[in-house]
Amino acid sequence: MSYKKFIPCIYLYKGNAVKSFSDTTIIDTNPVALGKFYSDNNADELIVYDMSDGDVEHEEALDIIKAICNEAEIPVIGAGNVTRMEDVKKLLYAGCRRAALNYSKPGNIELTEEVCRKFGKEKIVACVTEPETIVQNETLIDACVEEIILVKEKGLKEAIQVSRFPMVASVPDVSLDKILELLSLDNICGISGYAINENARELLAIKSLCQNNGISVNTFEPAVKWEEFKLNSDGHVTVVVQDYKTDEVLMVAYMNEEAYNMTLKTGKMTYYSRSREELWIKGETSGHYQYVKSLTADCDKDTILAKVSQIGAACHTGSHSCFFNEIMAKEYEEANPLKVFEQVFDVIKDRKVHPREGSYTNYLFDKGIDKILKKLGEEATEIVIAAKNPNANEVKYEIADFLYHMMVLMAEKNVTWEEITTELAQR
């Protein structure tokens, strides 16, 4: 890891976020919103500890973890209630970037090699409470585990002495000097626990302090300094803002030097309001913040392209984008593959809600899941047969038929394209 990480954690118990393993005092009744809060405040990763009891609670916890993964735009590590390969698979399929094996349970240690073969070393971390566990399983950890999470502060000093592996230290509410001391160690790759949870709003300031002390952290360091930009007559740079997921253009605004530096410092898009002649943090009054994903200068360095995570609407009218007043439009066929999929899928979903007489899509919905699966299987077979034909056009037609029937299945099972593309991106 090229930089040291700050990793808050959520202790998930009976649908709530609680204080710790030993203290089930509720600190937030909405763990999904809490995960988004940590993400928005520049945490590098997030650990979710599933403390559920029993199969029913565990399945409910997995649904919450999936929602957290969807909302928190940082890698999530899923931990807790892992006893078999299936449990690891469920965490990864829920959207977790990695799954944690609790090395306090011998069964988890035995599971490590099998899980590594199935999913790869980069998907596995080990939760350790005793330093000797690291020493006893050194060969296994070296071959099959990406990093270690030291769950308890007790034994931390000894673990640092005996381990040559990258470790995340879970620490209580300690001083900044202690955090700096830990992060300066070669085998400590990150800090987690109460100390990070309680100081989540101050992570950028803490990271800045780390930088000042020669510790490499993940911050918004500009490759282009303000004086390198070509400013307009007012001393501003134009900023074009895009949704980072869809590339939809949301708005155009302007930055002066102070706004540029504030954006880099806070991770929230900040502009200069020419009408009010003052700094303008987007979302400060509406709550519709824009969290920076990337800033890119154009070839002349007189315009910035900002890709953002948009909360709510970008436009003051309530529209997601400011660009909705159509001037003219020439008829054309959409060429963006994802948009084509979304348009076809929208029609299929609409047929489910608003049936049309004679619609083949409604015929499939009426017949039910077995008929949909039968057709999907038939179309898959047609692709195989067509692939033996030298003419590639036949394969193209059969794949289109298959994708249509697949989208009918997606609508029937309430699976979205965004979920599919997110899963592919994580793989």
C-alpha cells in the first residue's frame, strides 16, 4: 500500500450501529447512512462487523451490508459470522471488496487456503486478537492473506514486533501523537476503531497533519497548481461538473484560487459565486453536496472537468442536471451501450407495471418464472448453435435475444443494471 489508511468501522447489531463488540449502546439507527457519512468524510475504507445472532438476523445483516456497499463509495471489508466458504461468498457478492476471517476461530484458519484458492489472496484479510496467532500461521498468512486487522489494542505492541505483514491497528480514543507514532511504523498500514469513528469529521485535518510529519496518506494533492491555470478576465477558471457514474453533465460554475484550494482541502466542490461575490460550498444550504471523485484540466488549462458524487439535485430548480431546456434535437439512435440497456430495461419494467394487450413481455410475466427461465435457456443454446456458423451476424441476433430475455428475468427478480455493472467493476 502506497499510503496509510484511515478505516472507520461499523459494529452491526440487530439492525443498528452500536458502540463496540462489548458495548451494544446504539450510536446510529441507520447504519447505511453512517457508512455514507464515513465515505463522504474521506475515510479510505470501511469495516463492517456483523454481530448478528442466528440465521434470520444474519440474512438481515447481509441486506444492510449490501446497502452500505452501495452507498459508501469506498471499499468495504465484511467481517463477522464467517464459518464456511458460503459466508465469504455472500459477503463478497453483497459488494464487500474483501472478507475477514476471524482467526480466533480455528475453523477460520483452516478455511483460509480454500477461500484463497476460490477468490484470491487480495479478497482476504485476517482478524487477529493474539500476537502469537500471527507467528503460528506465518506461512499461511504469507501465502493467502492480504493484510491483518488487529482487533484489540491489547497485544498491539507485541504484534508490531513479531509481524512482518501489513496490519490495521484498531485503537481506542488515543492522542494524535499516538496515531502518528503508529502510522510511522512500516508494518502498520492503517488505523481503525473508536479513534477513527469519533474523529471522522476531522480526517482531512488529521491527514494533513500526517503529511506534515512525512507520513504518506490519501489526500487531494493537485498535480496542477493554481498559478498554472489560464484565468478569464475575472480571474476565474470555468468548471464543468459531471456525475462520475453516468458522465451526465450536471452544471457549469467558476472557481477562484480560494475555491480551488477549499475544494482540494475538503473534498467538497466549492465555487465562487459571481452574483453574490463570495465563496460557495455546493450543498451547504440544501444538503446537495458534490463530493469530488476527480479534477482534470483541459489542454489549455483554462477549464476544469470535475467528476463528482452528487447528493440530490445539482440544479437549484430541483432537477438533477442544470441542462434540461432543449433548444433543438435531431433524431438519432442512442449509441451508448449502457443507455441502450437502460432504455430497453425501462420499457420491460414499465410493461410489468402497466401491461399491454398482446405484449410478448407481458406474456412472459404472466406465465411466470419457469417460462422466463425456459426461454432464457433456449436463447443461450441458440447462441451456442449460432457460434458454429461462420457468419457472425447470427451470433449477434441470438445474443440480442438472450439479453432481452435476461432483462425480463432481471425485472422479475428486481435486479438493476447498476447492480450488475457494480458487481462487474468490483470483480
